Amino acid sequence: MADKNYYTVDPEGKLMCMKCRCKLQKGKAKFMYLDNGFPVELPVCPRCGFVYVPEELALGKVLSVEKALEDK
Amino acid sequence: MKIEERRSTHVYRQKRMFTKEELEERESLCVHEQPAYCNAACPLKLDVKALAAALAAGDFDKALALYEKITPFPHILSTGCEAPCESSCKLGQLGEGIAIRELERAALAYGAKPKGASLLRKKQQSAAIFGADLFSLFLAGELVKKRYPVSFYCSQKDGLSLVKDCAPWLSQEAAEATAGLLNELDIAFKWGCEPEAAYWEDREKYALIAAAWDTARTLYPGLETDEAVMVCREQRLITGSTRGVLDSAFGAKRAALSADRLAQHLDPGNTRGEEGSVATRLYTSLEGVKPSKRIPVKDMDSAMAEAARCIQCHCDECIKGCAYLRHYKKFPRILTREIYNNVSIIMGDHMMNKPINACALCGQCSVLCPNGYDMAEVCHIARQNMVSTGKMPLAPHEFALMDMLFSNGEAFLSRKQPGFKKCSYVFFPGCQAAAIAPATVRAAYLDLCRRLDGGVALMLGCCGAIGDWAGRYELYGETVDFLGKELGELGSPEIIAGCPSCKKQLLSQGRESVRGIWEILEELGLPETAELRQRPMALHDACGARGDAKTQESIRRIAAKLGCEIRDTPYSGDQSPCCGYGGLTQYTNREVAREMTESCLERSPLPYLSYCMACRDRFAREGRESLHLLELVYGAAADNCPDISAKRYNRLGLKQQLLKELWGEELKMEDLGFEVEYTPEAEERMDDRMILRSDVIQVLQHLRESGEAVLEEDSGLFVTRERLGNVTFWVKYSETEKGYLVHSAYSHRMTVVNRL
Ligand code: SF4
Ligand code: SF4
Ligand code: SF4
Ligand SMILES: [Zn+2]
């Protein structure tokens, strides 16, 4: 069964992990809040697993989901 | 002390805020929905207030529809009614009450009747009325309205003579109009008969029988009837005596309802609901209302003008004063019910979380409300309840709570005056004073040390109000204990509070002796540093001083000594609104907090003088010239609009400075080993996003240990992150020679993990 992803961000080769000196790739990640999980695809370092959350995502979608959950 | 987000949307716990009875008791205090005085006085339940509103707006058709709802014969009622509504009109307390009958007549004269017949099906049971008087005439109209087939036996020979006999005062025109209405009604008239004889002959033909009072008494001499329901039970005869026009109309209404009960073979006294005039508990302020005289109604314009005099009696004392209630457009009664329900639901959206957390807990409503409705208590109980069931999200209050922990942790200071083994006093300026006006606090402390005998200790910290306001009763309890222990170590001296809210909070904790610094200043007199200012200022009373007349008066005397010409504003003293800081509104709902501040400032164009540092700060942020009383007393200015980081540095800086200056202790500030600079955009964003410089520094320290960062090729900037407590902070930076230049910072509360 295909995974349901709430959100996808493709790094398009424009992000680099400074620790591993390699490009971030679109990878599977999960947001968790108040015991709820949301599968997403975000830029992830293939070596160390650093997950990058862009500013627009944090201030947009992530914030609105947080607020909605806080009032559940 | 630590705060952890422990909430789960999958944990279903619930606890009532209070019992249903208590809910109802609280709700019943609000008289907003009580009927207007005129409406309450009318036994026919005319909505006079709505009628006046319709006429004032020029809607004569609507006014007529309202009037026709209560009577089948408006010409008779509007000219004959004794009008208890008029004598009850609130305006009568000032000048002349509204000429309500004139308005009714204007509705009749200029309003158009809606077309279309009743959609109700005709009833099976037929009714007969024997003999004519005002009561039986009205009853005929009421029974037709209820769709009973009605037969009417009378000695008169036509409608006009019937109307004239029953209502002899009517003008020819009104009598003809009423006869016209009568003819339109679906009534089988038996003209020119002898009602008594007809009764004995025909009564068996009908299910319901009614009679005019004289007819009934001729039929049954000595007859007794139950006037409450207008039925003579023995004879199953609907009748009764009435006194006057209104009583006839009202008697007919009661009788028609009895007809319904009899038709269903029920006792006429059964389930009748509330009838007649009622007592109203409404409160309506006449403040600002000028006495006025009746405007003679001669045409449409004068009718509209007379109707426009009506003040549409209602109570909104609380809403007029409180920006929060205005924001949510809800009266305390409704709000309480919705909050109660919100707290009681287990799953689903908690729509009232925001309003629960947006109230300033300031108590203004309980002073303004004629019945003392206490919305603050309701919201406070709701917060504590949500905390106890794990339903309270941490997000809205976390920043403030962390700030309290900072005040009572890193920035806390408790010391006896140098050279004193025992101190008679301890100065407690409050966390906001130290955050916003460290120089003022320092000057005040030095002055107290110099001029008071017996030694003055110093305690820099938070009184715990923040934890209490957030409903975090455990954390608050720990804070109370902590302060108790620290005060105990100082020998439990008398507390000199710098802030009225601290004073109130500390007193509520059972601390024995707490006075405001203003009281001490009155005893000692002003110091030489006092800046005399001969200028008019608006005084804003702190909500922490509500109910504390001594404090309010003392502040006014000191201000006068300073040369200030104090102009009291509307809503001053006990009625003062909150500046937007109280109850943590500033953190939970910036929009509402802003509206509160604006509403405070609307009261006067003058510079504002206040005696709570939070008020001073919020007014300054709105661009108003704003001063704290102590700034004038000590000639030591507060900072102008310090941002959230500056407010922390100020507290820490004050501690550091005083430790060194007075106790000769050097407070080591940690050497980071690198420098951090911020672009102006970054500073602005951080203040807006509630991200502290200390948060950014911790993230950068982590970066130096882990080397974890991402390079954004588009912007050429690096991005790094670290989870601190319940929040992940991200910092966008470039490298500089000595450290970092921060371009932006953002945060989220969700955690993010890899998934395979
Ligand atoms: S002041 Fe407010 S709470 Fe009190 S009775 Fe009036 S409307 Fe209700
Ligand atoms: S002022 Fe208007 S609403 Fe108030 S009692 Fe008089 S008629 Fe009624
Ligand atoms: S903000 Fe103040 S006046 Fe308004 S409801 Fe809350 S406690 Fe009452
Ligand atoms: Zn990596």
C-alpha cells in the first residue's frame, strides 16, 4: 500500500549536509505531536539522517497543525 | 522546577468545573436576557421594545405584525388599553416615558398587513359564544386564531353595532375598521337573537361553550368561576368577569388557552406555562441618557421620532467595559455555558480554549456588573480544570511560565541589606519591574535602604502570579513554597511590594504583612530625586489594585505631590480595565491583548501615568507617552519597549549589578568563546516569534559540538537546530570572524524523526 504523506519537500539538490559533505535527498520522516504522527517527505541527509524543516513549513503547515491539535 | 508537555490527544479524562446547580446559579446572575421593563409589564406579551425599534427604523409593517400578534382587534386595544407598559417605561424615571399606545396606533395607521391566510387546519371541535361584551368579542377573535369553528350569538343586528356596544369609545372610523375585521373573520354570527334562550336551545351542538359575563350570570345566578383560567368548571362554561379593556383582552387569552385544554379533555389548569405580566430583573444604566419629553405623534415622522427616544433597555455594563467580551461578542452567561461545555467534552474540537485563555482575569466585570458576575473566576477555574485533566495545551503559556522559572531561578536574588543580621523589611519589586525598569528598581532599593530603619532585604523574583494565571496550580504551589522558604531565611520580614499585583498575590498566599512601596513613600516623604512635573496626566489604575481603595488613594496623593494634575478617566478606580498583560493575555492572544490596551488608551489623549510596570510597558508599546509613578519618584527612567530578550538581560543585569555594588560579589557571566550578532530582521522576527537570544545561543553551542548544519545553496546561509525543552529551534546564520551573524530563527513544537 502506498504511504500517505501529508507533505513533501524536495531539496532539488540545493541543500548540503555540512557534517557529511553530501547533498540532502527527499526522504521519509515523521512529525509527532501530542501523541499524533504525520508521515511526510522532507530533505534528509542520506548518511547522518539530519532532517531539514524549512522555515515556511515550520511557520505554515506545522504551526497550523500544532494549533489544531492543541485545541483537540 | 521544570515544565514538560505531557499532553496527549488520546488521553480522555474529564472533570466537571462545577455542578449543574452552580452553573445555573452563576448564569442566573446575568440579567442580559431579562425582558425590558415595558415588555415585562404587558400581560399580552407585546414585544414593545422590538416594536419601538421597528418604528424607529421606519419599518411600520413589522411594527404592525408585532402588534397584531397579540390582539385580534388592534383598534380597540390601542385606544382602550390601560397601558401598564407606559408607566413601567424606564425613561419615566428621568423624564417622560415612551408613548407606547401612540406608537401602536401609528403602526396601525401606517403599517400594511401581510397577505395570506393561516396555514393551520381547522379544528374538529366547534365553539359557541353566547352574549356580547368586550371579553367575549376578544375571545371570538382568539378562538378564530386558534382555528376553531366559532358561532357567535348576540342581540345586536350587525358587526358595527356589536363593536359599538362593546367598545363605545371608538371613533366611527375605528369602529368601522374593527367591524370590517370582524366580517373578515370566519365566524357564524347569529344576529338579533336572545343569547340566554339560544344557549338552552343550542348548547348541545358545540364542544366548547363560552358566554359574556352578564349572560352567564343570568343563565346561572350565583355562578362561580375560576378567574385564573376563565372557566366555570361545574357548567364547563368559559366565562369570567373582567375589569377594563386590557383585562378583557387578557381574560380572552386565558380563556382561549382553557378552550384548548377542554377540547383535549384536560383540566383547564393543566400545563399552561407562564401567563401575564412578569417581574423583570433587568438592569439598565441611565448614565448618559438625557431626560426627554414625549413627541406628539401626528404622522410617520413624528412616530419614528418618538420611537427613537426608546433606549432599547438592556444590560451590557460588562461588555461596555471589557474588550475581551467585546472581542468574542458574548455575554458572560453564554460564555460561561460554552466554557462549561467545552471543559466537559472529551473528544473533538475545544472551541473555547482560546477564550478561556484570553480573559485577563482582571475582575473588572465583577465590579461593573450589577450582580457581580465574575468571569475571571470562571476562566480561572476552567484553566485549572484543563490542567488537572491534562487538556490544557502548554503552548499558549509556556513562554510566560519559563519566564517565571527564569525570574525565580537564574535571575533570582535574595539578600539581607549589607551589614544587617536581621532585616525588618524585604523589598519585592516584582518581575516586570526588574525586566522593564532595572534602574528604577535599583534607585528604589537604595532609597529604602537609606531611609528605612531596621534593614531592608531585597528579593528579585516573581510572586507566582504567572503560574497561578496559567492555571498551573502545582507549579504555583511550588512557587509559593519556594518564596515561603526564601522569605523564611530572611526572617520573614515585612514585604514591601513594588507592584499592586504582587501585593495582591502575596497577600493571597497568606503572607502576613505586605505593603506597597507607595505606602512607605507616603510615610517617608518623597526623596530628593523626585521629579516634579506640572502637567496633566491620565491615571490608569492597575487591575491588581481593584478593591484596594487605600492604594488607589495613596497613588493619587503621591502623584499630586509630584505636581501631576491627575485626570481621572472613565472606568477608573475599581472599574479600571486591564492593560492586556493580566491573566497572560499578552502571551495567549496578542490580538485581544492589543484591543485591551487600545481600549485603555481610548479613555484619554493625555500621557498615561500608571503604577504597574506591565501597564506602563504596554501603553508605551502602543506609542503613548507612558510613565510609572516610581520613574517620577526616583528620576530613573524605565527602558522603552525592551524586547523579550532585553527583559531577561535586564533582570540578570540588575542582579549582577547589585550583587557587585552592594554585596561585593562577582556574578560570572559565562564566556561563550564566540560572538553572536543579529540582523535587524532577525531581531524583529525573534521578538515576534518569542525566540530568545539565549535560545539562539544554545542552538549555536550545540552546533559547535555536533557540527550539524545544512547549507542552503540558494541563499548561501547555514541552518542548524536543536531541541530545547518542548521546542525545536532553528537558526539561519552566516559565519563571521569571531562567531556568527544570525539572519533568522524559527521554531516548532512538533518533533521530527526519520522513518524507514
Ligand atoms: S453586566 Fe454583563 S454579566 Fe452582568 S447582568 Fe449585565 S450583561 Fe449580564
Ligand atoms: S425605553 Fe423603550 S425598552 Fe425601555 S422601557 Fe421604555 S419603551 Fe421599553
Ligand atoms: S478580561 Fe477582565 S473584565 Fe473581561 S471578562 Fe475577563 S476578568 Fe472580566
Ligand atoms: Zn549528514
